[in-house]
Amino acid sequence: MKNITLFSILTMCLAIFSCSNDNTNNDDSSCVKPTNFEVLAYDSLSEVEIGWTAGSDETEWEIEYGPAGFDHINGDFTLSSSATIEISNLDSTVAYDFYIRSICDAENYSEWVGPISNIPRH
């Protein structure tokens, strides 16, 4: 009887541990990251256009940007549903770094790509 009880307890503990060890990382390896991420044009002193190629069939991307060397994940964020975006209201005397990732669904994102940088224009 002790062996059955011990076996039951061990089985329950193993089941609880395996359920509590779910992967909470939203970076999904099946969500392909975009490629050819680059600055396409300087539309004005305070606006830059960046572009990329979709990694697969995703239709939305998250872009993060901030002053060159900023602490990644603490920048400004914007979303795009096309493979280019114009980012405005930039300080023309500051270089900026840009990152991008694909959004495959509400809970799955690709790995971040970047940084790419713009050149200050004054």
C-alpha cells in the first residue's frame, strides 16, 4: 500500500511540475522574422522611411526605435500592417536605432531584428 501511495504522490508531483513549466516566451520559432530591414529614405529632417521583406505570411510588424545605443525593449513602439513605415517627429540632430519583429498572432512574435541606424540630418 505504501508503494502505491508513494507512486501516486510522485506521479501527481510530476504532472504538476510539467504543467507549471509552460513556455511563457512569446518568441515563436514558427513565426519567421522579417529580412532586408533597412532605411529606405529620409523624407524630411525629422522623418525616416524604413522597409523590410516579410518573413512568411505575417501581415503585421512591431517596430521599436530610440536614440542610438538605447536600452532595447525600452524604446518607442509602433505597429505597421505594410512592409514600410514612415516614422516622424524625430530629432534631426540625433541618430536613432530601429528594431523590428513579425507579429504572427496575438501571442506569437518572431525574434527581433536589428538594430539598423539612421544618420542625423541637420
